[in-house]
Amino acid sequence: MNRLTRSLLFFVPACLFLASNPANAQQASRCADCHYAQAANQRADDHLLDWDRSPHAQENVGCEKCHGGNSRTFESAIAHRGVLHSTNKKSPVNRANLPATCGSCHVGPFVAFQASRHYELLKTGSDRGPTCSTCHDAVSGTLLSPKALESQCGSCHGPKEVAPRAGRARDARTMYENLGVVAKELKLANAMIKKVSDKQRLADLLEDYRQAEVPLTRAINAGHKFVYDDLNEHLTTAQRRIEKLLANLANRAE
């Protein structure tokens, strides 16, 4: 998964303009411009809007990064050359290939996911093998809420015990609820640090922030392994460091 806090990448007036004109959200790629113009039904519009509201659009990651093709032309035949439908086993967005495609940017989660039983199941071609879009959606790049994640896990690890460890879905929900709380605490610390003017203190706080961020990232990666004991251990370390950081900020608030 990505860093939990993002830098502001676009100047505010530009953001407002892009928000009012979604087809212009991607500067380097013409895919969205053309597809918005050619969209003939609501389903296509929804697909594009999901992308437009996603972290990928915010980072100027266009359609071609996952689907292939040529994003620098409006000529349909040239733009779609080499693009394969997701049902094609050679397509980079085929569910079995999706982890490698996403992993070209999201290296940590991909490496962790490869160590999981879920990845082994996916590579067998089983439809029950989860892939990136199972939890992050096909386009939006978001994470399911803990409650929705419990439901998704429960489709296999549920009361009927289609897969081993029927309590897995409940455990997943609890872990990600806790992870969400810790992530919010880290975000709060980041906002408070930005208000510090003393350069030396700022440098010290930023180092403490990085030390708190590391175990949180490791917890997220452990989640992609679905090893919840490791997730808990790293999350506990992160929470302890974040609480210490917040206490330091509160005691010497400027």
C-alpha cells in the first residue's frame, strides 16, 4: 500500500478546475478525454468517474499504465493497439496478472501478497483466489471498509466454512478497524508537525514521525500477507510510537 499521507500535488485553482471538468483530470494521457467524449452509456461513465475520483487520477496515472495502448493519440486503432480484454489470460488486467501489474508501483504490498496463501490460490486459476480488485475495486483504488471487508472475507471464511478458519473474516474487520484508528492518529501528528516553526525541533519530530510510520507500513504489508499476528505486532509498535509523538507535540504545542 502507499504512504498513508500524501503531499499536495496540484495547485489549488487547478484542482478546482479539474474537479469541475473530470475529462481534463489527466494531463499527460488522452485516454480519459477520448473515452469521456465517446461514452455511450451510464456504465462507461461510472467506470471513468471511478477512475477520475481515484488516487490514480490524482497522481496522473492514466489508463495506459494498466491497460497498455498509446495514450498520446486520439486515433482509436492506434490508441488501443495491444490492449487486451481483462478476460484474456495475457491481459495485464486479467485477475491473475493484476497483482504484478499493480505491483509495478505498489512494490511492498505485491511482495507481501506473493507470500500469501491467497496468491497461491489465485495462481491456480481458481475463481475463489482473491486479487487486488477484490479489496481495492477494479478502478477506484480504494480500500473496502472494515465491515465490507468482513463480508468479502466471509464469502469464503464464513459460517459455512468453505475455507479454513471461519473466524478469519471477523478478525480481519477488527484488525482494519484498529489500523484505521492508528492511521488517523498518524495523520493528526503530521498536521501538528506542520505547525512547528523551530527548525531543530521540526527535524526531530519528522524523524520521530518516520520512526512511527515504518511499523505502520509493515502492518499494512502484513495485511497483504493476511498474517494478522504480524499485523498486530507492527500495529502495536506503531501505536506506541505515535502516542509518544502526539504527547510530545501536545506538551510543547506552539
